[in-house]
Amino acid sequence: MKVKVLLVVGLLAMIVAGCVAPPAASSPQGSGQGAGAARVQAADVWARAAAAGNSAAYMILRNSGDSTDRLVKVESDIANAVELHKTTMEGSMMKMAPVENVEVPAKGQAELKPGGLHVMLIGLKRELKADEKIKLKLQFEKGGTQEVEAVVRKP
């Protein structure tokens, strides 16, 4: 009888320990990557206020992992299309063109800012007013997806 009680108590202890034990080395995005993998987090996420047409979103992407990752896609229900873009100066003309991805180096960062890399919000479905928040879904090559909120600021 004592042996059965000890077995039951031991099994219950193992079950409880399994329920409260932390997951093994997962990334902030929850993709189950091991230690040293790309771990990208977005900071200072904001979007430009706009009455109609197009807008842009900006942020700093910080990678605390040991491998490079890439932002490959951004989605938002606020616009008809969302693209990654880069602004360049050609002669005296500013030009904007789509890019396939934004590289975030290991133990480094990539800054999406006015006049450089940015997220283009094309065909706004409504006005973007200062101080409101919009949702963006970031998709990384290795790090999975994460949802962030962008605070709308006046240009």
C-alpha cells in the first residue's frame, strides 16, 4: 500500500513539475529556436499621420541572437497593400523603390526611418490620426511573426 501511495505521489510531482517548468530556449517570437538563434524585437514603432492615400511606418529592429535575420513581409489591415521600401538620392531627386527584405545583423540592429528603409502603407483605408495606434504584423525569415502597435505621429 505504501509503495502505491509513493508511486502516485511521485507521478503527481513529475506531472506538476512538467506543467510549471519553463520551455526550453525558445525565441521571443515563440518559434522554438535554440539559444543563439536570431531574436529580433521591434522598438520605437510609429507611423506617419495621413488624411488619405499613402503613409509609412518606421521602427528599430534589434537582433539579440547570434545569426542574421531578415524582415521579409509586413501586413496591416489599415492599407490595401504593404511593402518594404528604401528611399535613395539619385542626383538631386529622391526616389523610392521596393526592397525584398530588411537585413537585421546578428547582435545588431536595422533602423527603418524617414529618408531610408521604411514600411510603405499603400492605399489607406481610412485617415491615420495622430496619437492613435495601428497594428502591424512583421514576418521574419527565421524568427517567425510578431504583431506590433505603431503610434501615429504628425509629420
